[in-house]
Amino acid sequence: MRLSLTNFLLSSSLLLGRSQADKLDDAIANALFRESDCDDVAQNTQFDPVYSSTKSVSKWHKFNDQFEDDVFDMDIVHTDDNANRTWSMRIGKGGQITSFIGAFGEAVANQAVQKAPFNDLVTQIVAVNNEKNTEEHPYFIHGSGPYQKDQWFLDLGSESSTGRPFYNPKLARECSGNTCSYVNWGQQAHVKTPHRSDVLYYQKYKDCGNGVIEYDQIIHHYGNNSADKLTYMNTPWTGVRASTFKDMAVANTEGYLQLKTDTINGWGDGGVRNLDTTGGFTTFTEDYPKTQTRFRPFCFDGANKKVACSAAGAQDPVMKSQWDNPAKWLQSHSNTWGFPVFQIILFNYIPKIEAGCTGHTFHECSFPHGFIMRNKRNNFEFVVDRVIHWAWNGRAMYFGSPDSAHLASRINSHTQRGDVWEMFTTEGKPLEDNLALTMVHGKNPEYQSNGSPKSRMRYGYATNPARDATVWTTNYMGSINMGQTYYNRKYMVVGNYNDAENQAQPLITKAVEDIDNMNELPSGETITLHYSETQFSATVGDTTSCGVTGLVQTCQGSTVPKTGSKPLYYIVLDDNEGTSKVTHDPYHFDQTQPQYIPLRPYFCSSDKTIRPIYKLLGYFPTDSCALDQQTYMPELCPDGKCSKYSGLPGWNTGEWIAESPLSDPLAWKECAQRCAENIDCEFWTLRLTGNKNCILFQNQGKYHYSGNHIQGDKDPDCSPFQCAGKDATCSMSGECCSGICNAGNTCD
């Protein structure tokens, strides 16, 4: 039974109109991405940061289903008028795709590898240094997180658990409108390890509508050693669940799909093709009609009379093309029959058939499962599901096909005079019923200008059948040197197999791959850090003054890499002490001895349950910031812009603080101001119908997709009176109170 995706999504509460992020995250998360090539047409995109299991659909393997909630970070959901183009994408903490559900079910492999909790057969970037990659110490920087092969992880677990996973630290995230962007610190997959990782991964997922997702991937190698270069990349490494998608087709150079399932081997012996030998996209489909046995719809005796094929001496008809270009589309017949009708001119070897497919006895010549017409000379084939005439006047076959796009020109480009056509029955689903997931990877023309080797694709079945996966990847074969940034744009397309070519072809030239040196990157925005003895905050752009008494400027950096700058991290341990550090060294809290070799960034305390939490403050000149253990407070420095959530106007549950009507029921900034001036408020909701009250909340919970609401986070820019930290501002006096405002709206 096919999943009712819309009902599943609604019942699972996978809907949210926006995500929470401070303004520094917003600036950094999108700073390196190029302008989108898809229109902002998707109006039905929602984000949900609240975990809800998909196990009823995803059916994760017992090895790793216990980690589904650990890996979860965000659900992105697109609902479409065409149910076959509705999808839900789950993003993991490492920025990887850990689940992708469509009308076809779950597309991501079942995670049947021990000690690999959602960090192997997921959609992710991988970078390798082949010179340092050895059997003893592999060098693979995952776009998800490390395997749990270190005894450190095993010590945390019981017999049924291998301990809490460590995923690529999330440095920035910004989700709004129809786009969600991530920045993560890539981790060496094989831990413990002597190899550092000086690589940041940027990923952006954009809902373009109509089943199309724009997927951008960036690798920035900031490096500390010019000899440490990346020489082999998976962009991305991924795989689909083989039980969901039994078949794979690759577009030929003309842009038409050709089935490859019968030529797929195990991963080690799988297929390898340069992208410029393809048509720019690869499609996975549920159950493509496959050749089974020779199809004999009719036979003749020696006198050219139609007889049962089981009769003694029965002969097959000879279906031989009379011309080099024997096929054409018949407009008048198409109008009459209500579907595309095609004709192939044959040699006059078949007498006119007086029964069966003559006149309008269409019901006798409809083939719900289709049959295959195959050119015996070159194995070119297409599917026929309707026959009007086997041989009109003994020489013209009239037929319909579910694969009708450009069919006549495809037949003609693969047919010569005298070619013999053979017919085969099929197994599998009718082609028009097959759903599909397409990866548009382009043809890689960029290698000609950037001097890199040709990029390629690899595919093959997972060698362990329990993994239920067809592995697929594209490889960038050039080098990424210290200071360089690799950029890749691909598209994922959801829909019917018969629509895949038309959906994918306009996107082929939009798929790009490139290498940028530092001076070729976007100019970015200035980041200014301001601090006191105990706290610090940031301003972005031209606003270099914090405007808060007691905070002074300490240093300036950028939202993008600059010559002489390195990433600056704010690291906090999730202990009860709030231990923190501002540093260029992401391994600062690594407790491994001696001399931090082997490296274990997750081992940051004698208490192994404590983990580091990271934030990227931007790119700053080395040691230019006079910060140490101050606490980062994103709300300290206003930017002068009162904000609300973008996205769909639903509402979140939360702990109620206060509720009252507004002087102007539609003036949302008044509601935002009340939250900004209430010491306990964390977010606000304005009802647009009913009593039209402004409600203040804390402890945000589940999102309800109902419309008729406006919401926003607490934002000090929404108050005319600014106070540092959690001090309250009293509207009547404009004072910054160390306690709370009293009933008279003045300080106690």
C-alpha cells in the first residue's frame, strides 16, 4: 500500500514556518553561496526543529534505529498539489540528509552498519587526502561524523548501545522562506586519528517547487599546512534504498534515460563514468518494466495466414524497418485516440491482419504492463502499451507508448534501413506508475577551464545485502589546496518516471562545479565583536558599534574567508559550569594525551558524557581578538531591525507568560515590543483572528500549521529602550532594571 504522505506529515508534526537562529548565524550561513538558479516559487515549504520519529515509514535497521533522535536537527517539508512531488527531507546535526520520504516511501538506506549511526549511507560530502590515507590511519573527512570505532564510544554504551554519537559540529544554521543552510566542521571518519581536519562544509537546501530541490555543497579548506591538500571528493556520497528504488537509469548524451540496472555490480566492481559521457542526470525508479521472454502477439502459417503461435509450423512475423527514419508522430490519430500515437514503417512482410488490432477494437490491443520493442542490431528499446494496428496494409505499425517524449526522434536516431525489431514481455510496474528520484549532476564542462581532471560518477550495489542500498556518488578528481574553496551545485527531483526527463533537462546547465581562490570569493560582510569582562556579542555589516554601555570593540573579521584570517570558534562544553573558549583551534578541549595525538575532539572532559558545542564567529586575523572565556550573548548588540518569523503563519505551543489585546490588532511590532521588554519572554504570537491578542511565551514547543498568526523571537531591536543581558526595560521610564519591572512599568 502506498504511503499517504500528506497525512503522515501532518500527523507527525513535521511542519514549521521558520527556524531559530541569531543574526550572526544568518549572515555566516549564506555568505559563500552563489545566487540561486531556481525561482522563489515554492510557497509550501515548512521547517520543524522538533524531533518526531519516522520509523513507521523508514524502518531503520536495529543497529542504528536507537540513534534516530540523536542525529535529528531539522525537517524540511514541501507539500504539492501533485502528491507525487510532495517530500520530506530530514537534516542531521552534521548537515547530512538522513531521511528523504516521498510518495514512494523512504529513499535513504536502512543504516544496517554497526558503529555507523547515520554517518555512512546518507547524503553527505566526503574529502580525502590520498597521500595521507593509509590502511592504518585512513584520511576521510566525513560530511556527517565519525564512526563509533573508538573504544571511547564503546565505554559509554551498554550491550545494546554503542554510546552517544558525535556528529560534525554545527557552526551555523539559517532556515527561512524556502531555504535551509548549514555550516559544519568536517570530522575525520576513522577515529581515533593522527590527522587533523581543517575543513568546513557548507550545504544549502532550497525548495524550488514542483518537486525540485537545489542542493549546494561547499568545501572550504582553511588549513594550517600547505602540504595538506584534499585530492579526492565525494560530492555527494549517497545511496538509495534498493527495495524502494529497484532500478537506475542514466541519461545518454542526448538527454534521454537508459536503464542500467542489469549492468550494476557490487560497489567494488560497479560502474564508473565521466560526467561528460552522460546526459547530465541519473534517475532511480521503483520497478521499471523489464525484459522477460520473447513476446509473440500473433503468428503466421506458411500461407501468411494468422494462426495460433502454438500451432505446428507457426512462424513469427518479421518486423523490419523499411527506411532509415521509419518513425513519426501522428497528430490526427493522436487527436482521435486521445493519447500520442506513433507509426513505424515496415517492409511489406506482414499481411494485413483482419482480426485483433483493426478498426477501433482498442480493448483487444491494450497492454497494461507494456511490452518492449528492441532493435536487434543495437539493443535500443522502448515500451509499447497500446497497439492500434500491428501492420496497416501489411507495412505500418501504429502504437502508443508511456515513454512518449521525443520518441519518434529517438527511434529514428537509433534505426537504419533493414533493422529488425523483436518484442519481449515485461515484468515490473507499468512505466506510468513508476515514481522516481533524480539527481541532476550536469556534464562537468568546467574541467576545461579550471584545469581539473574530469569529474565522474560511480555506482554499485552495497556488497552486504542487509544494507539494502544502491550506492551512488559523483567524484571531483582535482585538488583543493589550503585556502581554496570548492563549490558544487546539483538538483534533486521528485516525481513520476515519465516526467523525469522533462523535469531534469532544464536543470543540466545549472549544475556547476568550480574551485575558488580566496580573491574570487564573495566580498562578505564585516563582523565586529564587542566584549565586557564576562560577555561578548557581534554586529554584522556597517553597524560596527554595539550601542550598549560597558561593551567595547575588540576585533573585526568577515563572514567569508580572507587572506591572513582563520575561522574563529566559540566552544562551550555541555557541563554544568558553562565552560567556554574563544579560539582558532577547534581541538582546544581535546583531552587526549600526549600532545593531542591521537585526536579526539569529542573527548573534551574527564566526564565522557560531556560534549563540546561549537559556533563559528566568522573569519578573523589570527590572535586579533582579546577574548577568552566570555559568554556569547547574541541579543546584546541590536542591529536596528525589529524582526518576525518568515514562512507560513502558524503558531507554536509554549509556556504562557502573558496575554492582552493590542491598540492596533494588526500592528505586530507592538506585540514584538512587549516581548522585548518582558524579562521572561522568549517568543511571541499574535492572533490575526478571534480576540486578536498578543501572547508572550517561553520554552517553545510544537508548531501548528493553522495560519492566521504572526510570530517572532524576542528581539531587543523591537524595543525603543535597550538593555544588556536579561535585564528588563521599563517602557514608561526607559530605565534598564537589574530586576523586573513593577506593575507601574518602572523599575523596582
